[in-house]
Amino acid sequence: MKTLSMYDTTADEGVGVAVKPDLRVGFILMNQFTLVPVAGLVDSLRFAADKSFRSQQIFCKWDWMTCDDLPVVASCGMPVSPTKPLSVVGEYDYVVVAGGLLSETRDPPERLLSLLRDLHSTGTPIIALCSGSFVLGKARLLDGRRCAVHFTIREEFIQRFPDAEVLVDKSFVDDKGIITCPGGTAIDLAANLISRHCGAIRAQKGLEYLLVEDEEIKRHAPTEKSSVTELHIYKNALVERAISYMRNHMDEPSSLRELAASVGTNERQLHRAFMSNTNDSPAHYWRKLRLDHAKRLLMTTSQHVTQIAYATGFSDASHFILWFRKEFGETPCSFRKRRHEVERLVDSGA
């Protein structure tokens, strides 16, 4: 049987402008991985990656890797070849561990476990699809965290990883950068990721063209007002209330004292709760929300930079430009100009 590669085109074919993708995903395929959740996630990325329907990897990029850089076989029997060596796994915004048959994920290689621990220590979010949660559990990355697992493997998972908090009624859970998805199509997870990084319009494009009619997915599909935290589920009610306040006051330069008072605590206790649950200070977390929203406004509206600065709670345009450059490596104007030029070329079929 011939081994097929799931990716054999150049990323920027036909586009003469250097593009930094909004979303980069590296898939680590375990042998006997379940095809459906992987296909749902990557096909959603495919629709978001190009304004037209040529499936070019422009705004989103993805690659396929395996534990030993050799081909693997999906549980349905389809062979897949890696497109990148596992050594480049640190180049992505998210790393996906795609599991399937438990015989392949109960005892993953130590090389993979060490790699995942290193990725997590550097802040790279990790996604476990299907029984990929067993790999993360073996790496001790689920200790003390909430995780979503399939009901059919719940009992064994609890026996093996008693320090994890198991949920079987969630389509996905993000707890401090560890994202678990028990299976299914993973399209709802994909819609959230795409909305966060590429905007709700691109996320909706995938839902429409994949003919997703499930009301539960549509209810959770992010809107343009959604924030970077849509995936996160924090155990601390104080943190959740504070994040809700942040979302609802995105355009107001409120102080941390006002934020703390609104949730019935003081600044010191609020700071301690955020550091414990998000590994971020409240001020930094709120600023990231504002900048993420500003980036979406630059992509989807024609508002002036000064208008966007005020709409996202910054005191003036200079303050906004300073923090935008620190977060994204370029000014708001250069980001918008580059994106519009790329979209013009994509639309023209250049």
C-alpha cells in the first residue's frame, strides 16, 4: 500500500508577500491515531488559511510529525507520512498529540514525554485529541488539572492518573495551556482556536463550509467580541468573575483597584489568585485581552488606530502602539497594511 502525505504543497504559492501566519499548528500523530478529530481540526484550519478555496497555507499553517519521524497508520488503516521532523515541534503556536487506540498511548516513548514537558515549560499550549490525554497524563502534565476524556476510557484514565480531575461532559477543556478534547469531530475546538487567532469570520467560514448545523457548536462558536480566554476553564470563581469583568469593560481604562472591588476582593488577593490560576498577573492578562481584541479590529474594520486604541481601553495611540509592537513584533499600521496586501493578492489569484 502506498503511503500518502497529507500535505504536499508550498505554503505561500502564488503570494509574493511575506506572511507570518496567524495560527501555526504542529500535529504529532501517534500510531493508530483516530482520523476523525484530526480531520475536523485540520480541515477547519484549511478553510481559515485562505480567503478563497485553494487550500493554501497562508493565514494558518500546519505540519505532520511522528514520534520516530517514520510513517504511521491511522486506526482506520490509512498510512500517513510526516512532513517535518519532531525536532522542529517548538515552532508552533499549538502542538497537538493525536491519539487513538490505547495500546499505542498507554506507554508512549520517553523522548516524546520529555519533549512535551519542555514545550509546556516554555509556554506552548498542548492539545490532546482522543486518547492523547493518556500521553499527557504519563508526562504528568494533567496533575491537578481538569481534563476532558471520552466516557469509554474514563475508568482506566482515573485509575492511571488519579491526580487529574476528569470531565466527560465537555467537548474540550483548557486548563492552563493544556487542552484536552475527547474526540468527536473537534470542529468546535477548531472554531475557538481560529476565532482567537484569525477572527470570528474565518471561524464561521469553516463551520459553514463543513455544513456544521449542531446548535451546541454554534452556541459556543466565538463572536468578534469573544476574548482570548474563551477556551479556558478556571477552578477559581474569583478569577472567572474578574475575567468576565475584563471582557465587559474592554473599552474602559479601569484600574486594578476597581476590578478587584467589582469582584469583592483587594488587589493583593486578586494578584495571588491570577498567578495561581493563569500564571499571569491581572494587569498582564487584561492587556493581552485588549491587544487580542485590537488585532481583530485591525483585521475586520477600517477604524483608525487612534479609535481602536480608545476602543480597547488604552489611554492614547502611542501607548497602544508601544504595547502592540511588544506583543506582536510590529506596529498596528504595518500589521494592517501587510494583511490587506496579502488579502488583495489572494483575492486576485496572484
